[in-house]
Amino acid sequence: MDILEKLENKERLSYEDGLALYELDLFTLGKYANERREALYGKRAYFNINRHINPTNICKDICKFCAFSANRKNPNPYTMTHEEILAVLDESIKHHITEAHIVSAHNPDAGLDWYLGMFSKIKARFPSLHVKALTAAEINFLATAYEMSYEEIIDEMIASGVDSLPGGGAEIFDEKVRNYICKGKVSSENWMKIHHIWHEKGKKSNATMLFGHVEKREHRIDHMLRLRDEQDRVEGFNAFIPLVYQRDNNYLHVEDFLSSVEILKTYAISRLMLDNIPHIKAYWATSTINLALIALEFGADDLDGTIEKESIQSAAGAKSSKGLQLQEFLDLIQTSGYTPVQRDSLYNEIKIY
């Protein structure tokens, strides 16, 4: 049976099928991905009103693709105090945010109490605010530094008010590629183990994939299938987020950057391969808002949110440092032919515009 027959029959796709999808022309691929997307969500485009906070850029690791951590490419180290973080959220609450998205570096000087105290204080002041915090890479860093198990760290996080996990730190699961781009960071096996433990506790998370650097198509398909297998074991991933590699201020020195066609194909293939992960997010901070809006026609149904301020991707050249105003976000979605739907962090619909 060829790949088009499998797509027509909506069969579960194999590794070989995933590679075959890349050989299809963009519009054929888009047709099938969009059919799946519209069967689930019609013309709805999800977003949330959120605030990204990156509390420290001091990191013990040097990942070759990273332009955020304080090293010789970024000689401005900082660590925010809890008071500074609360002051940021005091301001953001005026803009009706429903989520604080907190991701930072692996700071050996900040300490576990700094992380947990931050979450406790946020929850005490803003009890209804959803706290999405700490990637699996950060959890691995803390567990290693404090000689604690992943479960012990996770239990402390939950007790301190963390509601869900972001998907960062996944990068590419292939260990050879991983060893080259982020040696010393959490292994792919342990990234998955951390999310597995989190999901077994009835909690939700996202999953990312950093692509467009030194990985190949087969690495992307392998990455997706590992996530699909884990989702079959314990359902917990809300969204898959293909992150487009940002080229500035890092050590990878990639010369051949992805075309828009390859990026859109990857969104579409994500929708078709990941039949058990409900949402595909075109995270506009890495793809640009224009390409993210086009991605809505190629399988994506979510754009992340207004963000307000973003430091990690923008350090590497993304145009996301100041986020987007809500009205601008709504206008862009509507003029693209979609219905903006404000969601909460767990994809409950709050408001249809």
C-alpha cells in the first residue's frame, strides 16, 4: 500500500511512511494535514494570553545552539529576585494573562529553594494563575545537583504550585546529534522518563523538537515516533511544538537554513504522524508570525500566545522579544481566515472571538 492510500484510509504511519511524507509535494501534504486538523478543530486557531519569564541566564551547560545562556557570546549574566518576578506578574495580570511560562538556564548558584520559593510565592499572590515551569532539562539539572530522584523534584514542584511542564529540552532525541549540539544536557531517555513520571501523576505537558540545524529528516521522524510511543503508554502530552532553529549568536555555524517549504512540511508531517497528540503548535517566536499563520493551513491549530516578553529565542535572532499585543494577534488570525479562540493552558476554551 502506498503512502497516499494510507493517508486516505487514515492508517497509523510507520517510520518509513514518515520519510515518504517528506517526498510528497507541499500542497498534497498540506491537503491531508489540513483535513485532519479541520476534522478536529474546524477553522479555530488557539492561543492564550501568557507571560514568558526567563528568570536567569546563568548556566552550567553550553549547548552549541543556545544564545541565551551567559557565556562569551552573551556576557550579561543575570538572576532575577523573587520580588522582581512578582513585580513583572503584577504588571502582566493587568493584561489578563492566564499563564506564567517560566523557563531559564541551569544556574548552579540559584539553588532549589530559589526555584521552589518562586513558584510558592507566585501561587500565593496569584492563586488562579497557571504556572507552567521547568523543562525536563532543568529538572534533570536540579535532581543531579541535589542528589534527588526525578520523582522527589517533581513532587516538590507540584507542592510548590507548578501546574504543567513546558516541552523544552527535548531538542532532537537521537543521541549522536544530541551529543554534538548539547553534550551534558539531559539524555533523551531521561527527558522521556521525567515526562512519564509527570504524566503518571495526572499532570499535562508539552513536547518540543528543535529542527533545522544539523539533524536530518530521519532524526525528526524518529523524534516524533518516540513521543507517539510514550503517549500510547501514558497520555499526557497536550501539544507538540516543532521549534525552528535560530541562527544568530551561537556555536553551531549552520550554513544551510531550512526553506519555508521544509518548515511547513514538518508541521504537516507532525500532524499526520502524531495521531495521539491533540495539538500542533506553530510557535510564532521561532517560525515568525507570518509563517505560523500559514502553518494553520498545514496541520497546526495553535499559535502559543501573546508572550509579552521573550528572551531565549530573541537572543538568537527571533523577532519575539516584545511579544504581540492582543488586538494585533486577533487581527492577524482573523485576516488569515481563522477564528481566534482564547484557551487556557490545558486547552479549555475561554473565549471565541
